[in-house]
Amino acid sequence: MKWLKSIFREIVGLFVDDGTFAIAILVWLAMLRLALPHLPIPAVWDGVILFAGLVAILIESTLRRTRQR
Amino acid sequence: MLIYWTHIGPTIVTAFLASLVECVEALTVVLAVGVVRGWRGALMGSGAATLALLCLIAVLGSALTRIPLGVVQLAVGTLLLLFGMRWLRKAILRAAGIVAMHDETAIYTQQEGVLRQTGSSVGIWDKVAFATAFKITMLEGIEVVFIVIALGAGDPGLLLPASFGALVALVVVVILGIAVHRPLSRIPENTLKFMVGVLLSGFGTFWVGEGLGFVWPGRDWSILALIASFLVVAAITVSACRRRAISASQIL
């Protein structure tokens, strides 16, 4: 049973390493799903906005980790 | 649905590279088990895990076909993003010298030490060897299964190219493992992880966008544009982290 627990923990660890980083990605996706349809932005920009937010999260997280070293 | 080479090519390459990394990591531990505890337990453990993984693929594969494509794209895309961006974040930090590099030789030596400390097997059935080989094959294999299913879930026609990429990686690693009989520490695993992180982040972003009903300019070409953009951003972030780490050490 111990190794089953450790496999489960490893599976969760596949997706979540830094909790704040994972939550930020999920919140960003939820915000886009809820807000984008109501904003007067041409549909062609949706993908760009999605990418820009993800990149901002990635840069913030890596720089924050660098500061913590 | 017509699937362009712009979709199939990156799918095969991503599945191959990601699976190569996972197979190399599994091989290191299975080699240590085989050398220290004997090959019977090592091969039986790996074989049992491989069978369990094949069952997992059969169950998940048939379950996914019953879920609407948009839901699958959003769910799998989100998981792929979490998975890929986690890899990319770690690879950036490793490349910038913030986090220690992954070292297969060190892992092999450590695993060898742990296995030698456990008592010798009683009878022909070595539980320690079986459990260790089973666990590592299962853990790394689950990642391969997830990557293959995630890459193939966006379009049923992509499951075969993704499986092909993963299978080629497995065959390459098994052949290399038999040939060199040592951990494959010469494979540039950290560089591979950086590239895989970039590729998976690109795919994850694309599938999430598809799941959310976004209109991608250039359609499938957007995948290549996303991958290229993530690569540029990641390279710039590595330099930024390095500069920040150097300036912080100078202040101290």
C-alpha cells in the first residue's frame, strides 16, 4: 500500500511542482473562459492573450524562484 | 478530418523526446536493480508494470472516445499545460544554474547503494527487486502514457503518431541499455527536458485554445508558432534568471 500511495503522490507531482505556479495557470484559464466572451476583443486575439498570460506566469515564477535561492 | 504534417511532425517528435527522457530515467533504476539484485526480479517487475500500463492505455483510450472532443481538448490541454510548463520552468531554472542538473550516474550510484543495504533475497522470489523495478517502470511509464494520450487526445488521428514516437524511444533506450549496460548519462537529458517542456507547452496552449473555442490564426501552423514563441521566451528567461542570480550573489 505504501508504494501505491507513493505512485499516487508521484502522479499529482507530474502536474504540480510549485503550487502557486499551478494555481496561477488554472486561475488564468478560468478567467479567460469566464471573461473573454464578454470583452469587446476580436476573436483573433484570444490565442495571443492566452499565450501572453502563460508567459507572464512562467517568467514571474522563475524569477521568484531565482530570488528565493 | 485532414491532419497536416505540421501537426503530425511535432506530435511524433514530442512523443519521442519526452518518452526518451522517461525511458532513460527508468533504465537507470532497472539497471541498478538488475546489477545488484539480479535480472529475474528486475525484468519481471518491469514486465508486470508494462502490462499494467497497457491495460491503463486500453481503459483510458476507450473512455476518452466517449467524451465530447471539446471537453477532452480543454481537460487534456489543461493537464498538458500544467505538465509541460512545470517541465519548462524546471528546465529554465536548471539551465540558469538555480536548480541542480539531473545526473543519471549519481542516481544510479545512489540507487545501487540503497539496494545493497536491503537484505538479500530469500528463495527465488526477490520482492525488493520486483517492487523497485515495478515502481520505477510504472512511474515513468505513466508519464509516457499521459504524454501519448494527451498528444493524441486532441484528434483521434494523432494517437498513432504519438504512440509511434513513444515506441521508437522505448526501442532506442532498450537497445542502448543492452549495448552499453550503464546509465545513459551521455544523453543530454537536461537539454531534452528543456525542448520537451517547450513542445508540450506549445501543444497544451493550442489544445486549451481549441477547447475554449478560440480561432487560431493559421490554424495548425499556430502550433509551430507557439512552440517557437515558447522557445524564445524560455531562452530569454534563462538569461534573465542568470543575470539576476549573478547580481544577487555580487550584492551578498
